[in-house]
Amino acid sequence: MSAESGSAICACCGEIVLDFNRFALNPLKESKDYTLITDALLRNVKALLKDTDNRPIQLPLHPERTGLALLTGLALQWRYYPHADSEAEVPAGIDEDSETIVFCKKCRGELVRGKLPARALANNLVFAPVPPELKHLSVAERQTVAIARLSIFIMNLEQYDKVSKIPSNANLMPLDVSTCSGRR
Ligand SMILES: [Zn+2]
């Protein structure tokens, strides 16, 4: 296990994180920069992050590589689009060349304890790819065709010394797109 400076993307939750560790998956590629993932952690990762609902999980570009083969069938963030208009994905939580995987501190802690992290992609948070026809829509157009709308209310508590803002609640409301578009 090694700690790096800068930011990275957690392979478990897909979030950009500052506090993370990178593990080698292939013993032949272990180095002073990152040590081999432990058997216990790998066992929990394989058990907890398994895709059990046949969701559209990302797949490795090089499944034949020994270290990457350990991750077969898991819901992980392999790549992402750096911008909404990007045409090509870039590597994310897993570096296929060095055969390493990144976990944020929070996810790693939960996985070590044998718990599925709340924000893990495997916790029913895998999204289907955005169809090409929808990739270049404006914010307003996306809101119109969204199948659900997320609303978050933040309460401002400036009068208190130690707490300036707290999130109150978040609501996810399904929308009837056919009604919005005038078709029934
Ligand atoms: Zn994470």
C-alpha cells in the first residue's frame, strides 16, 4: 500500500479523492511505489463489489493481464469522460499498464471491515452509458428529458460559529418524460 500526493479516482466509488492508496494487483509489478493488495482486502473486494444484477459495468481493455483478471465481474470505475463533451474516455481508478487499483480512504476502510461502501458503484450506483444523441444537450434540455430530477436543499446557518452550512435533504423525483414532451 502506498500513499500518493495529488488526486485520483477511486475505483470503488468513482469519486475524485485526495486521500487514497494505490495497490498492485500483479505481484510481478509490485514496486516501492505500491505494494501488493492483501489477500484479505482482495477477498472482500471480490465478494462485496461483485455485479449481481447484470448491470452495464465497465470492462477492462486488457482482460488477459493477470492482475486485471482478478477484477472480472466487479462494478468498478475503470475509465471516465473528463468532460461532458469528451469523445474519449481516460483511465480512472485502475491503471491497466501498471495493473494497479486505487481506493479512497473511506472505501478502503469499509472494504477492510467487510462492508459494502455506501457510495460504491456496486451499491446499485452503476449508470448506463449516455446515448450519443443526448451527450451534447444543454442543461435545460437535459432537465427536460431526464427520467428523474434531483433536488437538494441546503440550509445556511451563518449565525452559528462552527457550522456554516448543512445539507438538509435530497429528493430524487421520477419524471414522466412522455408527458413533458407532449406525447402520451
Ligand atoms: Zn471510494
